[in-house]
Amino acid sequence: MTGVTDVYLTAANQKDTIWEIFSDKYVDATEFSYTVEVSVSGAGFTDEPVSWKSSQPVTVPLPSGRVKYINPLKVALPPTPSDKVDVINAYVNAYPPA
């Protein structure tokens, strides 16, 4: 792959993005990198979301040829900001049980 292509995976575009990744578009790619952004919203309407992301991209090598699967790939959440742990825990605990 000669250039950098940003691909943003969201709940809304998940199916299209996965199709794009496994298409011939990236047949010559030797690696990819990703960052993870997390947002936690409280149960209350006025609760301000807490957001944070990876401090730097994570690079993953790819096998040569077409990308058919990346096995195994576990994506870890970035470390929670220490000054926001209590707020996030309060948000999680405020949700009623399912």
C-alpha cells in the first residue's frame, strides 16, 4: 500500500467498512494500524459524556495477499484516565439492571 487511508468503523457503517477491508482494495497492504476512541455516557440526560482514546496507533502486521481474516485480533480499550474512573463507575452503576 503506497499511502495512508483512514477508515472509520462505526455502528452505522460497520457492514460496508468490513466489506471494504476484505475487498481487493488493500491486497498489497503489509500492515495496518488502529486507534480506539471510547465514550461513556451517563444514565441522566444532562450527564456529560467522558471520552478518551489510544495515546498512539497500534500497528498490526498482515499476511501477504488478500486480507481474508486477521486471526486472532483482540482490540483492547485504552487505559481509563485515572481522574475519570469514579465518574465512569458512577455512570455504569446508575443504569438499571436489564
